[in-house]
Amino acid sequence: MSWKLFRNSQGPQPGRLLQWVAGLGLLSGTQCGPGHAPAASDPEHYVSYQVNPRRQTLRLYWQDERGEKLRSIRRLREWLASRGQRLLFATNGGMYKAGNVPLGLLLEQGVVRTPLDTTQGVGNFYLQPNGVFYLTAGGQPGIVLTAAFSRVPDVRYATQSGPLLILNGRVHPAFKPHSPNLHIRNGVGILPNGNALFAMSKEKVSFLDFATYFQRQGCQTALYLDGFVSRTYLPEQHWVQTDGDFGVIIGVTEPAR
């Protein structure tokens, strides 16, 4: 299996769109290309957190029990504290529309809150292929192509975003060196041990640098979550951002002592 480039039939898009095609040979090796600056993908340029959802409590949050949107990490932390939970880690999830409504799929406790988006469109979310980060009832995290999500069994939580950064260990071929498209970025990848790796750049980086970071950590799949709006709360690493105005928020908690 491999990547294959194609043009969107809906008209020109920023960058090149991609489509996953079965039956082609998988190429190995780094996809950085000449002129890539290795330092921009080095770990010290990222705040990262590895999660084992089989042992840790990882959830997606959008609204409280009254249906009011949580929107910021600060409000999520306060709401969880009122329920006897301590927030260990948080970052914004998939992209969102006006009114802080998730763009594409949001699945919470097995209930579809917003539907899967399989349409064509403009922007990073629609740079194909996009995908879904999910968590099964057994605590197994994964990332799958949007088109394949319906075949994943027993999913309890899921958020859709795009584009995929890494697929089968290979960097998305639309990402090129010397791109002027530099932003703070956050995303999630799946490590060889099955854990989820969340990362956010500390400074503006290109898609290529961001994807290469996940590739060098050993991720076979990785999904872009969002750009300049991104925030991360990780007090154990002295990285505390509690603002933001989000749709979905991803959080790891433990019982308050």
C-alpha cells in the first residue's frame, strides 16, 4: 500500500490532496528530502506526553452535564475538580466550526455527538486522506483513515481531523521542504508499544517537520489535530496553558487525593 497524489474534483485546494490506494508497494526510509532542517523535528522543540489508555484514564470532552461547552482547558480542569478528578494532561482535539461545534466526528461513550464528515472541502481538515483518532472500550488507541472508520469495532471515543501526518510509517508526500506554512501545531501518533503520543510544537514549524517528529519517534500512524490555536496542559513538565477556545478537548485524569 502507498500514497498516491490526485487533484480534487471540487476545484483547486491549498497544497495537493491525497488518496490512499491499495495494492501498491510500500516504500521505506525517511521522507524528509534534501534541504530539510533536522533540528526543527528534534524532541526539544516539542512538548509531548505518552499515554497508555489501558492503564490511564484518557477521555474526550466537549460539554458538561448541562450541555454547556467547556471550551477552555481552565474550565475543564475546574469542572473535573468539582467531580473529584485531577487533570494531568490536556490538549485540544479535532478542529471545530462556529459555536465551538466539532468539525467531523465526535464520539463520546459510544454515542455519536457530531457525524463523520466524508465530504470534500478546503483547508487542512480536508487535505486527503484525513482520519480519526479513536479509543476502544478495551482502552486500545488507534488512528484510522476516515473511509475505514466504520470497520473499527467497539469504539467508545473518537475525534476526526486531518490531514494524516504519517501512514504506515511514511510521511504524507504533500509535505515539502522550505514550506512558508509555519504554525504552532499539535497532533497524536500511535507508538510501536500501542501507546498514544501527543505532541505540540513549542514554536512555529512546517507540516514536514511536525510529521518527521512523529516518524522519528517510531509512530506508524499520526494525525494532525490543529494549528495556531493549540494549547497543552502538562504541569509535570512545567508546561501549563489553560486558556483556549476549543471544541473537543483531550484529557488524562486521575482521582484527586
